[in-house]
Amino acid sequence: MSLWSRISNALRGERLNREIDEELQSHIEEAIAAGRDPDEARRTFGSILRQREAGHSIRVAGWLESLLADVRFGWRQLCRNKITSMAAVLSLALGMGSCVAAFRLIDALLWRPLPIANASKLYVLSRKLTGPEGKPIEDRYWSTPDFKLMRDALRNTHNDQADLIAISDADRTDITWATDDDMEKAHVVYVSGNMFPIFGLEPTLGRLLSPADDRAPGASPYAVLSWDYWNHRFGRDPQIIGRSLHIGNQTFEIIGVGPRDFTGTETGTVTDIFLPLSMNGLAIQDSVTWHHIFMMLKPGVNPATALEPLRQQLSAVSHAFEVQCSSCFRDVPQATMDRLLDKKLVFNPAGAGISDLQKEYRRSLGILGLLAALVLLIACVNVANMMTAQAASRSQEMALRISIGAGRRRLVQLILSQSALLAIFASVLGALFAAWSAPFVLSLINPPDNPARLDLPADWRVLLFGLGLIILIVLLLGLLPALRASAVRPVAVLKGGEDPHSPRRLMRGAIALQVAFCCLVLFLSSLFVASFQRLQNRPLGFSTDRLLLLQTVAGKGQLSAVWNQTAEALRAIPGVNSVAISGWPLLGRIQINSDISINGAPPSPTPAFFLNVSPDWLSTMKIPLVSGRDFRPQDTSPGAAIVNETFVRTFFPGQNPIGRTFERPANQYRGAAGQYKIVGVTPDVPYHDLRESSRAVFYVPFNELAEIDGKTAPMPVGFATFVIHTDSQNTLALAGSLRQFIAQRHNGLRVSNITTQLDLVRDQTIRERLIAMLAAFFAAVALLIAGIGLYAVLNYTVLQRRREIGIRMAIGSTRAGIVRIVTLDVFLMIALGFGAGVALGFGASRYVASLFYQVKATDADMIALPACGIVLTAFVATLPAVLRALRTDPTAILRAE
């Protein structure tokens, strides 16, 4: 009989037995019909029961039948203890769902390979060097001329081993399709023409960029749309080929649509438009590093032997290029130049893509995974403890099974079957929880103006992880109870000679272990919550109340007079209290520094950051002046400057800075070289990052001048931010009308983005808010699971000692004495586990804080939550068991005796 037939017969049960009985009866009837005596025929055929069992064993896979029987028995056991079973399933579901959700996020952001050919052979080039503050940093950005030199060198010597590809970040760019009124944001990426062929990608429509499209600067105004952008923006319109889009002063022709699965190499960001590298004006500048360089090893090349020779060659080419470029920077101190040239080229695997999101959340997701694993471990210890208690109460049953011939392997299978049922039921609920929680967590890290987009499919990777989790849980839950059940000595158990305290000692040890793990989760949660609160409550030094920010662009640049006239017109709008202009908002994405020279000396090795602001910007932002005055309308840059206190301590220590001067070189983004006279000093306020220590910052007038053909003339401004203090508590109430008002002036200014200063501050704490919320959730789950475990153990203890409690009450034991014998051992284990957890929690929290947070939590902050949480949980969990013990009727106990 085939294996499949034996497996299917095992599922037929009693119907198969009836068919065997009918077949045996037909054989007997045939013998009688052939003239045999009926009694003789039956005697000759033998025992019907034995023949049925023999036929059954031939037709059925015995191992499967026994497994199904054990599963049915396990189901009945779960149904007998509904509350305990539901608590176990819920505990495991929360733990498993958290682990699967964490895996989905970590896999999508850090591990999932890009949908390209040979993703495992893709590397990104970066350089390690020492930063301005003496700390090691890694620079991933390169200039285009440097890239071309390395690419050509590789083609001439190692053409059969690797190719270099240039890809920029996906920047949110203003684009228009018809008129300026149709301006919208899109993620634009500049790529070298060989990217699509090397990645093995084929177009969905039209054609993709090729190497011929980036050979000459500005000669290939072509664009390729991503499939995702083509789908949601144009509804897959095939007539998109040949249409034009405008970026600034450039016009691009749509030549194709990319493949469906490829959304770029920046994980967490979906690229909308791909443009040739040569169409960016920065591509011809030697000193501007603005894009990444990827290296793809060719098929058959062994990375172990090929990477080091490639690294040495590319490092030599790049170093020679940088030495040549350094000769153009005569004003840079030699020590600074030596530091910048002392770099080491490294190759980092990039098969899963690269992005700032990965850098920012790698440790956060690691902490998330750790908390999820600890919660799952607590749940497993909890459920294993309950199963050990159940197994101890079934010791006589196990002894009887062994006595009548059950093998120890069968007993192990019986216990593991019950564990498997718990894990399977929990996995179903956990899958639903993971399906909801992973996208929810992703939504928490999304700033409104630039949301992260990650692909979170439930594919074979997630299913395989979930299956492995189920197997692990089955082993964790059932292995110890199964081994204890299989080690039962029937004679000793049936005589009552087994050690009655052994199960209790095991459960108490599990309680201490569970409390220790719970303390660890609570300590980490306390660190994250307290650190987030401290960061959130950090004094800013400026106001965020009702500040609306209109980030505005001028395509060809407009003189500061145009910007000032627009600001004056905005002040006249009802609902507007005050208006000021800054080059970019505080705590925004832009930060630009400049070298500082004092009294004609060489530039200081410590740079200072700057910001162009208009008069009244300080008053609009509610930033007070420590000394000096605010800017006046006639102040220009170069000319006047306002500095913060860190600037004074850095460049004028112990001196009165008012009236003193400093020089700065020209800045390619904004600002001309010249001398500045300090007219005011402000307190330190966060410039770019809430977590950073105070930086040296100087503010210069929004009106900038530059020498053009030997004459001093105003500089055109390409972008700036209108800072508007409104009357309404709903800061965004005026956003639409103000955007329309600026567009209707037709002076070349267009609002590119609208946000509030409060939103920018909140965006600074997204990472900390995420981890604090998740940590608080995991802390609550850990306490809930621990409470369930304590209740189960105490309830079991009361039931097992019910006779002893009744006798003690009968001979005069006080209620306090009864409470003491019920709770003393458990509370000792809680105290032992808490002590171990405190030691472990302090060590782990300090280690994590040293790696993860710049804002620390105090020891008092970290110990408060574990202490309160454990005490409250212990009280709530022990109260029902104590009340049950006190309600014991000693008369009923003695009558039963």
C-alpha cells in the first residue's frame, strides 16, 4: 500500500475500522458459502480483534495515527483549562507578533536585496577620515570628475572584474509639467547612464537611460519615470512618452518607464524620476561631492581576491585627484588639508541599498528586535511554567501510561503536541498582530512632508521566519515538561514517593527568571522613555508657537529687495502678526558651515555655521539678545553679524565681542567673502539637531552683496523661508491663502513647501518618540505576561496546598499566617529575580545609552518604572490567590478526610 494511502487512512478513523470489520465478515461469509462449518470458519479465521488490528496496522501510518491522537488529546486538555489556555495563547501571540513585526521592518530596511541582477555583488564606496571634532567619520559622497577618473582607470586595467556606477540621493525636487501653477514635489535621482544595463533592468515602456546619455554635460535632457510614479501620478498612461517636465530652467523629455519592482537604491524612499548624471550642474565641479559611487563585481569574480586590488587602485586614483584639487584651496590651514587628505577607501556591501533611514534606524530597529525577543522569552518562560505545573499534576497519569506500555518517546510526543497547538493558535493571532503593527510602526517614523516607504510583503522570507519561530517555541515550551514526564518512575509515583516539592522549586526558579527578564525590559523602557522626555523638554531658546514657515524658491534667483517687498505685503494680510525671512529654518535639513579667520590669521580648524536672516527675525522667533543690537534694514552681508555665545567662547574667549571683526571665505551655496563686524550676541539655540551640543553660529543680514566686474552689487537669492507669526492657534489655517497670495504676485517667487516650526521640532524627536512608544508598549506587555505567570503559579500552589491550608486554619492559624505561607516563597523569588534584573538592567541600560543616546536618563529615572511595575504587578497577581486561600473551608477539608 502506498504511503499516501496509509496517510489518508489515518485520517478516516472509525470509518476505516468499520470497513475492516466488513471485509473480515465478508471473508467468513465466503467460507460459509463454500460449505465450511460456521463455527469452524470463525475458529480458523482467529480473533476478529487481532485480525482487525493487523489489517489496521497495514493500512495506516502508525506514527501519524498516534500523532493525531495526541493532538486530539492535547486539544481536550486545552479546552479543560480554558482561561489558562487563552492566557497562554494571548501571551505567545503578543510575543510572536512583535517578533514577526520587528523582523518585517528590519528585513525591509536592512536585509532585503534590491530587485536587480547580482545584488550580492554590489558595493558602495566610501572614505573613512577624521572629522573636525577629532572623531572618525565616513564620507559616502564623491565628485563627478573623481568618479569619471576612477571609472576610466577601472576600464583600462580591471574591465573584466567590476564596473562603477554613480547615483545621487533621491532629493524632493520642485517640478512642473505645464505651468508654474502645476508645481509639485517628486523624488529625483541623477544616475550614470550605465546603471540600468549593469543592474540588468528592462523598461516597462519606451527605453531606459544608456551610457550615451551622460557623456557630455547638459547634452541629454531625458528622463525616465519609475513604474510607481507612472502608476499613481499618470494612471499608467502610455501616452506619457514624449511629454516634457521642467526642473528649474531645464526641460526634460520622458523617454521611458522603469521596471515595476525597481524603485531606486535608497531604501525607504521611492524614486519618481531618473535623470542623467551629466544634466546636473554640479557634475562639472571638482570640489563638490554630491553623489554615491557603487561598484558591481562581474559574474564569476571572487570578492575575496578581487576587492583588495580594486581598492588599492581606486584609492590611488582618488588620492591623486584630491591632491591636485587641494592646490586650489590656499586659504585652508595645512593641518586641515592634511586631515582631509588622510582618507581610507572602503567597500561596504550595498545589496540591500543604502539610505539615511538605514543609518538613523539601524540601532533603533536593533533595540526593537531585542525588546520583542525579550517579551517573547518572558512569554515562553511563563507558558512553560504553566505547562510544568500541569505536567506535575498529571504525574500519575503519565505513570499509568508507562505502566500499561506507553514508550517514553510517545510521552514526549504527547507533551510536544500540546505545545504545538499553543504555538499554532498563537501564530495565527500573532500574524494578524504583525500584519497591523509593522505598517503602524512605519507610520510613526514618517515626517509629514517626506514619508518613508518600505515594501512589507508577507513573502517566503517572513513565512520561513514565522515557521522557525513556531518550531523554537514548541521546543522552548514543551521540551522541559516533556523530558520530566518521560522521566517519571511509575512505581514511585503510584506509591506517592516522588518528591512533591520538585515541581514547586522548578516553578519558583522560573518566576525568578521571568522577573529578571521583565526587569531588563522595564529598565530599557525607562531609559528610552526618560531620554525621550528629556529631549522633548529640552529648552529651545526660541518659540515654536504659531510659527508658519513658507519655504520659497525663485527659479533664476531674485534680489533681496523682491523678497523684502513680498514680506512687507504678507505683513498686511489679516491674521499675520509679523513676518521675517531666513535662508532656511532652524532645525531644518540644511546646515552650512564656513571657515572663520580672526585678525587676518589663517582660518581656524573649527568651522562655524551661519544663517542669513532679515531684521526682526530674532523678535519673530522670540530669541533674545544677550548684548548688542538686532540687524537694521541698511545692514548688509558682508558687514554686520550677530553671533551666539558658543561662537564668542570659541573665537573670542574672555573678550567683549561687540565691535570685533572676523573674516570668512566665499561660500558656493550662499555668501561672499568679506569682513564682518559683530553687532549683537544671542543665547545658544539648536541649529540643526536637538541632540547635538551647542555649535558656533553666526547670523548675517539677508541682504547680501558681491563684487561683479569690480563693482559691488546685490546677490540674487534662489531660495529662502518666510517665517510668519500668525494670530490663529491653527497655524496652518492661512497656509493655502498665503501660498496663493505669493503666486499671484508674479514676481518669480513660488512656495515650495509649507510647514510649521513646531513640526520641525517634533520631526527631530521622531526616532526617540518611536522607540519610547514601543518600549512603553513592550513594558506593559511584559508586566501583563509576568502577572499572568505569577497568578498561575500562586493559583497552582493554593490548589496543591489546599489540604494543608485547611488543617492549619482548623488548628488556629491566623489569616496573616495563611497569607505568609502562600506568598512568602513567591515573594522571595520575586525579590531574587528583581535583584538580578536590577543588576542586569543597569549594566544593559548604560551600555545601550553609551551607544545610542546623546541625551541620558538618570539612575532614578531608570529604576522608578521597574520598581513600581514589579510591586504593582506582584500585588495584583497575588491578590486573587490569597483571597482564594482565605476562603478555604477547614470543615469541608476535615470531613473529606
